[in-house]
Amino acid sequence: MSLHDSRSVKIAVTVLAIMGSLAIVIATVYVSISMLSFKRNVFALSTTWTNLENVTDPRIISRDEWKARPPKERVLMNVTPTPYVVIHHGGIAEYCFDQKACSAIVKSYQNLHIDDRGWLDIGYNFVIGEDGNAYEGRGWDFVGAHAPPYNNQSIGICVIGDFSDFLPNNTALKTLNGLIDYGVFLGKISKDYHVIGHRQARETLCPGEEFFKFVQTNPRWTKHPEPINVAPITVWK
């Protein structure tokens, strides 16, 4: 074997070794991601509303804390305490697990709603991150822009992320349950409230297929919601 042939063989062996190592790395990453997704889905399946009871009030991050833009206008609720809670998801595969990241996403929602859709403010009353915080949107007292014709008689709560294929983490779900209970305690949500998913108010996939299945297991979920017939609000966006 010539010196040239020997070098060619060594190069070929080295290339094959590198390719083999790369294949192992890719396979390892794929398996890790698959296992993480599997664990998240298995965990979600074991979650029920009954084990989400909160013994403490949820931490609400104020508009000042997440550096919200001032609203163009505010309209007071004309049906209070509100008889409905409408559940949403962000619909974008963007997730957060700390206050800084979640605040940035909430700001992006507000920018989208004001700048692209021409609304008065972020559409939701509250936004929940998987960090376990509830971010104040329009709050308890002002009409949202999230689910006509329920805007003036509901609290719209959005969980950050796309939950078509899996549920929000247990931390976010506990905050969701705790926020609703806290609204009842404050007298902002009726003691006889009903829970609905966004898709029950209009043609949309929100709050995602898997999340909506979970919403339907809530003891307060209603299959046939009927908004209260009240004088229309001329400004609701």
C-alpha cells in the first residue's frame, strides 16, 4: 500500500468515526426531547382540577412591573360580578418559566393587540405564565377584547404558549385555578360562574385541543353558554 493510499484510508476512517459520533449525538438529543415530551404529556394526563386547589392567593404581576404601555382607553364592566370565565392560550409555541421572560411575552401580546389589531390595550384581563405568575392585563374591572359577546361579562384568562398537543405545566394550572378562586373571593367573579373555552364564543382553535379537553373537565364548565342580554358597549376593543 502506498503512502497516499494509507493516508486516504486514515482520512476515511476518521470521517466515518466523526459521522458515527455525530449520529450518536443526534440520536441522544432526539431521545432526550422525546422523553421530555413524553414525561410532560404523562404528567398532564394525571392532572385534574381537584388537585389544583390553591391555599394561597396567586401572585399578580402589576402592569407597572411588566412595563405595560398605557391603554388608549378603558371601559368599565357593566355586568359585575362577571358570570363567565373564558380560557385562552396564546396560540404561539413560545413559553416562559421566569418573570423576565414572561413579562417580555406579555409585552409582545400587548404590542400585537394595539399595533397590529388596533385594540385599546392587551385583550386579556390576565395572562398566566408557566412561572406561576398571573400578569395583569385589563384587570378585574375593565372590559376585555378576547371573546365577543362575552367581553363585558367575563374575565378572560390566557396561558402563555400553544397547548394544542399538551397541557400547561402544573404550576400554571394551579395559578389559573387560584386566580379564579381569588376573583370570586374579591367579588369580581360570580359565585355561580361558568367556565368556557374561547372556541365556544367564536370560530377558533383556542385554547388548543388538549387544553380545551381539560377545560371541559372543570366542574363549572358549561356546554351551552348564553351571554346575558345587556345594552351593547360601543367601544370594546
